[in-house]
Amino acid sequence: MYRSRNFYMRVRGDLALFTNPATKGGGERSSYLIPTRQALQGVVDAVYYKPTIVNVVTEVKVINQIQTELHGVRALLADYGADLSYVSYLSDVEYLVKFHFTWNSNRPDLEQDRSPNKHEAIMTRSLKKGGRRDIFLGTRECYGLVDEISQEEYDATISYYDGQSIDFGIMFHSFAYPTDKKTPLRSYFTQTVMENGTVCFKNQEDCEIMNTLSSYAFKTPGQVKPVDEEYDIYQSDEFKEKGGH
């Protein structure tokens, strides 16, 4: 099966909120101390995504010291009153992320759109531009920035937690979204350990816990712009940026 080359990026922001599901019910949310694979995949998808491909995050390196901030948030109640709840954010975060993409085996109808060189070229340009869509670190109020980095920079950058092994226990890993109306939404949880500041993410099939969720509205996929057309647009933009007319 096709697998793209590895890509590397830096993700940073003033605040992040990778919500621990155990804290959602009471209204006072608290962040995991490190990002989940699902959250990082959302960041990568915001950089570049098409139904033709599946972005796969394999590693994250935590660069800065883990710090939290408690913010009071006014919450609107059902009777139009307001209440004050507290949200625990991560502050001054910086992560280095390693990822690649594969073909989406659930979309054989897009087989003609599987052009490795063009998808990789668009991903590279999208990284240099900081992403095609806005970057959020867990939730919409936590805006993030993305920079392309090299493999050498990824390997050479030292984490605050270099030389340490930290066990974060069972953490949310990712969702498996249904590919038809009969398949349920599934969530995966796994034991998560950080070695020398780096977390190597497991595949979903290797996670220890899987939950089946019933509430998910499957939407029939729509039309997709061909990668050839997108690549031509990118080539044209690059030509203009270099002073062409």
C-alpha cells in the first residue's frame, strides 16, 4: 500500500485545550497535558486534506515545559441565565509533529485522483504557507500557528523532557468515523507514555480500549476537485509569487 514520505511541522500557540472526556460532563473542562493524536490529525487536516488521502500522525515531540492556566468562562444556561465555569488550558505550547499520508481505501471512486507527486507537492506548499485553513489547538478559542521544518531540525531539537520517561495513563487516542450509514462511530483509548519528550502513537488496532458510540449522522460524500486542477492552481500561484505575469 502506498505511503507518502514523512513530513515535519512545528505547531505553537499561546493556549491549547485537548479536552479530557472525563471532564466534559460537569461543564468545567480540563485539558490533557499533551495533545491527542486526533487533535494533531485535525491540525494536519487543516494544513492539507482531501478525501483521496488519509493523514496519519506518528509522533509528537513536546518542546516546552507543560504549564496550565485556569480561566473563568461565562456559560449560557438553558433559562438564558449565566453561570461561571472554569477551564484549564495549556499555556505557551510548542510541538514538533511527524506525519505522512496514505490513500483512502474507503474511496475507490477517487482512484484516478491518486497522484503521489502532486499530493506531496501540495502538502509541502501548504506547510510553507502555514496551512490552508485556520489552525486550532483542540478548540476554536485556541488559535495556533504552523511552520514547516526539516527532518534534521525535528531530530536535533531538544525537548524540555529529554532524558525523562512519563506515563500519562489511559488517554483518548482517536475516532474511527463510519464509512456508511450502518457503521457506528467508535472511539479509542490507550496507555500513553512519553520518552525523552516524544510520544510515538499506536495504530488504532493496537489500542487497548474501544468504545462504540451511537450518535453520529453519516453524510454521503460529495464531489471532489481533481488533484490535477489543484496542482495547476498552486503552480500558477508560485509563478506569480516569483514575479511572473
